[in-house]
Amino acid sequence: MTLLAKTIKRIEPLDEEAMAKARERLEQLTMPYWALGRLMDLALELAGMTRSVRPEVENRTVVIMAGDHGVVDQGVSKYPREVTAQMVRNFINGGAGISAMARVADAEVVVVDMGVASDLDHLVEQGLLISRKARPGTFDMSVGPAMTREEAAQSVEAGIELALELADTTQIFGTGDMGIGNTTPSSAIVASITGSDPKEVTGRGTGIDDEQLTHKIEVIERSLHVNKPDPRDPLDVLAKVGGFEIGGIAGLILGAASARRPVVIDGFISTAGALIAHGLHPMAADYMIAAHLSVERGHRIALDYLGKKPLMQLDLRLGEGTGAALAMTLVEAAYRILTEVATFEEAAVSTAEGS
Amino acid sequence: MTLLAKTIKRIEPLDEEAMAKARERLEQLTMPYWALGRLMDLALELAGMTRSVRPEVENRTVVIMAGDHGVVDQGVSKYPREVTAQMVRNFINGGAGISAMARVADAEVVVVDMGVASDLDHLVEQGLLISRKARPGTFDMSVGPAMTREEAAQSVEAGIELALELADTTQIFGTGDMGIGNTTPSSAIVASITGSDPKEVTGRGTGIDDEQLTHKIEVIERSLHVNKPDPRDPLDVLAKVGGFEIGGIAGLILGAASARRPVVIDGFISTAGALIAHGLHPMAADYMIAAHLSVERGHRIALDYLGKKPLMQLDLRLGEGTGAALAMTLVEAAYRILTEVATFEEAAVSTAEGS
């Protein structure tokens, strides 16, 4: 049995007993019923995911999957391809958006080269970068498949392996991405899997203008037409219109779910990875926490498809795991509500109606 | 000149120079233009409030103003009056919702007795509680003014004094409240100042049913009819249909603004206090950061009136400063974006169009 098949088999439903116990405690806390709203919903889910009424979330890791995209040759991004590698260095040097946001959340940042189109061996040798590089960038999906089916499976399994290795020191995962041009394959994935018109799920990425957006939509339509990905076969979708980092994200989610670790999903690209993970095993969605609703058009459609309601809406459109890192503070809040707030009885506070 | 008049005079507009410098840096950060959205807006505002491109926000204090309400005699709340004092003890013992949320944000919690209807002297003597107690609870506003105009001014000045004292050790303030029944005066304040129908701005507070809600609206309508507060005179509104803790919150905001300290506004009751502060000096709103949109009906109308867009929407309805504490993590994020993220030049990252 493949690692992917084994991992899928290991994913179990949320633990109803832990959730029932958590609910019982949450309902007795010294506050009006469910007065901390969605944070209490999240506390319940954490209990279910971790099988514990003390769902520890202190050790946090944001994993940034990086990869390049052949389709950038079609002029779908404002930025040149080499920015992917430059940003990898920026992550490692601690100067990127995610570097700052991870400090807010007291999270570790792990950077993975899933398929960057630059030689980053020196960083790997120094132990600063993990390499699971498939190839220096995908093929141009507008003329044929972005990768082979084997490569798609390997990118997902690389993500699984990383999740399982990191699970020893990680209580909560966050997903992150870096890859110039990667809103284009992400929109193609979302269009394919949710059955949406590419127009409805294609946005401005790093900030293209109207003309470039029209062109980007055409490229996505062409990619879908040329490749005809089968939406019921997530590895086929990933191979034909995906990316190595997107496969890595899908694997990270599956691995986290199999290890009963909550995984905070960042923005649009991460959610495209989440759609692949969900396609491989719908129950993986039970372990996902949607961090925020991105500016990127199509994110809401993808989250709705997964049945996930984002925790924040801050007009973010950076990726890198920035939204996931921020949302980890809300996950900590949920944990503290469940474990640190006194019950009416413990605090000798009168309940409603003076009873 | 009174402390209130002096304080109002000291409030200055946001510093345009600091904001321009902050904007210049934010536009050069290694990310697409304004890709961290509202957090970058917030970073700009912080620079303007603090007159600095390094708007330190490390020392954080949530001030919980507590007070009781005569109008509770009319049966407007699900909980008995003594819960106010019981919750004050819970805050001090660290077992309340705010205790847990303050730990998430690494914030200090200061509790102030503005007018609790219980003897809490022993806590004051032990240095665990600050007393600015006007009286053990307001009068029943449904039969006459909740307090005298002098008491209203004193409650605001008490808040100002506290802000000025705490400003030495506080770089960012959060507002909090505790007072059984205090959504009732808050709704009356919002109705009066924004000119809204009480029906539109009255919610379920701690969780009353339909019948109790109808009754609560009637009590608010009666209070406004009996007292006829003058919406252009915020001290008149506070005196007639307010509360001691709401006056304290208004004062805290004015004091913070005069000391150029950002102040994170919690939920509905805090926003009622913010309306009083804004009425006394509209420029106080420049120093307010709206933490979240509460479940409480009327909160959106009050925030719109102040021109404030909430950072979060998590279905919170607890008060105590819980939302304010959580939002402090986003304020920290804004600070870190402005001060820790590298520019394209610093990180040697290519800019858009490969230029």
C-alpha cells in the first residue's frame, strides 16, 4: 500500500466523546451561553480533532511550500519567476511577511523547496531549507499537463512525510505557499473541482490589471480545455493544472489529519491544496481550520465547497501562511477558553435567573 | 479649567508626517502592494496616533470598568445584580473570559469599581481592585436620570485620570466592561446619539427571550421618554440613560487619546462609551481601534456612526474587554509589519514587472 493510501486510511472522524465533554464544560463557563461564539465552536472542534479536552496548541509550525510554474511563461503574473527563490531567502532571513506574522503567533517557520526553478542547494546544505524538489518548476499547463501523475502523487506524499516528521514537535500546523504565478493553477483547480466558471474563481493575484486578468482567465480556460482534468480524480487535477507546492500542501493536510493535528489553512493557494486533500479523503476537512477570507476572487467558493467558514476577513492576499499564523492566536484563544476559564461552580458565580 | 476640558484640548489630530513615512515604507515591503490589507491600514493609523514609525505596542492594558444599574429592577437581564461583583472577583482570580484572552495577548488586566452595588473594599485594600466608586449602582433610568450631571462628569474624569496614570506603563489600551444590565443603558445611549429607533439598537444582552426583549425595548423607550436626553450634550445622555462604567470607558478613551495612546474598543458597551467620548470630542475617534462586531444588535449602527470598521467578527457577546484583548494581537501584527518586514531593496527581491 502506498504512503498516500495508508495515510488516508488512518484519518478518523472527530472524537464525539471528547467533543461532548468539551461542550459540557463550555456550557458551564462563567459567561452567558456560548458568549465567545466562534471561538467556542473552535474549542469544540479542537477537542474533536485532538481527542482531548486539553487540546494543546502551544507548539506551532507554519510550513511554507515553494514551487515555480511553467505557466508564468504566458505572462499571468506581475512578478518575474526568480522572485520565488528570492522570497525563499527572505523567509530564511526572517524578513518576510510570514516571518513577522509567525512572531505574533510564536510559531516556527519551515520552508520547503517543492520545485523552485533556482538552485537552492547551498541553503539545503546549511540546514535552512528542506528540499523535496521534484523539478525546477512545472511544465506550462496551458499546453499540456503541469506534471506527471507520478509527480503529483510524489508531491502529496512529500507533504505527508513532512507532516509526520514534524508532528513530533508540532501540535498545530499552518499551511503556507510561495510560488510566482500560483494563483493561476489554484484558480484552475478551484474551477475544476467546484465546477465553477474560471471567470468566477480567477482574481488579480499579485495585482494585475483588467487586461491582464482577462488574459489570465483565457490561459486558465485553455489549460482546462487542453488537459480536461477529471474533477473526481484529485491527482489528475493536481497533475494537469496544479503545482508542486500545491501538492505539498495537500499532503501536509492529509498527514496532519492522520496524526490528529489541527491544520490552519491560509489563503487561496492553500485552499486549492485543501480541495485536493478533501478530494482524496473528504474527512480531511474535519481537521482544517480556515484562517481567513482572502481578497482573491474564488476563495469564498472554495471554502464554501469545503464547508469551512473563515475566522477572519482582513483583505489579505499575500499567502506565505501569513493568515494561518495570525489565526493561530485565535486557536490559542479557543484552547484557553476551554482550559482556563472557570465554571460558575468553580468561581461561585450565580447562574441565569439567579438560580 | 476642568480635567475634562483640559484633556479634550490636548487631543491632537493624527500625525500626517509619521503616517506619510509609514506609508512610504509599507509600499516598499517585500510583498505585492498593500497585500496585508487592513493590517497595513492599521499600521498607518498606529503611526499617526503615536507620531512614530516605530509605534511600540508591547505594553498592553485592558481596563475593565464595572458598575451596577438601577434599571435591573425592571427585569431587563437574565442574571441577578450580584453577578457584577462576583465577576469582579472572577477577574481578579484570573478565571474569567478576559483573564484567558488577556493571556493570549500578553496584556495586563486592571479592574475598576466605578459603581458596583456591593462592598468590595477588601479587594481595594489588598490592591487588587481600583475604586472610583460613585455610588453602589445608578438610579433606575426608567423613572428618572441614572445619575446627576456632576456624577456623569466625575465618572468620565475618573476614566481620564486612570488613563493618564496608566499611560506611563501602557502603550496600548483596551476597554472592557462589567455590569449586569448594561446593554440596556448602552442601547439607550446608541439610540439617543445616533438617532435610531430603540428597536433597531436593542439586542438580547446575556440571552433574553423574545418576550423579555420586547419588555427591554419598552423600558428603553420609557427611559428616553421620561428623561429626554439631549443627543448634542453627551454628558446629559450619560447622566440620564448611562452608567458609571460607561462614563469610565468614555474617560479612558479621552485620556488615552490625549496621551497619544491607541485604544482598542471592545464590544457594544465599550462602543456606547466611545459614542460619549466622540460626542465630547470627535477627534477622539482617531485613536479608537474597533476590535470586533458583536452579536449585539445595534453595534454596527454605533460603529458606523463613529466611522469605525471592526477588525473581527467572531459572534462574541461577552464584553469584559475580551474582543479588545484578542484584537491586540492584530495590533501587534500591524506593528511587526511596519517594523520587521524587509523592503525589496533590503532583501534584494525583484519588484513587479521585473524592474
